[in-house]
Amino acid sequence: MLSGVILAGGENRRMNGELKALLPFAGRPLIVRQMERMSEVCDELIVVTNDPRPYLPIVDRSVRIISDFFEGHGPLGGLHAALSLAKYSSVWAVGCDMPFISSKAAELLLNRKLDGFEAAVPLVAGELYPLHGIYDRACAAAIEPLLRQGESKLSVLLRHMFWCELGDQFLYENGVDLSFVSSIKTLADYEAMKLKAV
């Protein structure tokens, strides 16, 4: 059993204020594309946002929309809220700006996490991607003190938990397209990624 979480916060300053999650992508809003992928392996879907209104007409009624307990703490605050309220002990967390998320990668990461780790995170081209990681719900307890200290970055959490990485060679050999960690930061990124959409 797996909970899937889309972190849909942020101010979108480099996107002229447009909500990345609602950008058209392959004929539908990006967040709808993500939920379709996550539904392949997840038994629950959660969207974390401090303004649910734009999402209510778009997401299915079965999707839970929640807000941060600690506002203004970026992805770490969003992950804390998701882990605190998730139904299942393993949680797949992605950013709303990731158009190529992979349910296959999530399955492989989940299997690795279940070997006794608190989290499993992809390592692609030498870089860790805490977003698209699988986390144990119990990690919420490690996040709260970090939030109280003013932390907002997911990478800081990794210093406070027992986690493992899953490398790009293993992922690729198991049929994962390594673009799954790509994210839209700017309008130029968005235009380039739309050309690769399937």
C-alpha cells in the first residue's frame, strides 16, 4: 500500500506567477497527468497546497487536498503535512513541476525502502532527488524539529534519517527513462519539455 503526494506549493516567481501544476501538458493540466501516473501504483493520492481553490475543479473527489501545518517552509513543510496525514506507511512524494514522474521508478524505490530504510531516493547523474523519493510516514517526527529551526529544504532531512539511494544505472537497466527527475523551473524549461511529452 502506497500513498502518493504532489507538493503544489511555491510562489512560481520564474513562471510569471502561473501555477505549474495547472500548466497544459500533453492535452491536460500537468497535475492531472501526474495523478494518472501515480494512480498506477498508489492507493491514495494527496495534493499539498496552501490554496486549494484552483485545484478543486480539476482533481478527482477521491484525491485529498491538504495544507501545510507549518506555512512558508517549502517542500519540507509540505512533506511534513503529507506524512502526518497519509493513510499508508510508505509515501511517494513528487513536486508539481515534474512532468515525467515514473511509477516504475517509484516501485523500485519502494522495494528498496522496504529493505529496512526510512527512505529511498533516486541518484541520477550524480545528483540526489529527494523529490520522487519514497518516505516512511514516521519521518514526520524527524521533520518537525527541523521546521521549528526554520529549515525548508528536503536535502536537510536526509542528514537526520536512515535512507538509501537507487542509482541511475540500476533504474535504467530496469526500464526507467531517466527524465523522470526533470522539473520545470522556467518558462523555457516548460516549452522544451512540452516537446518531449508523450
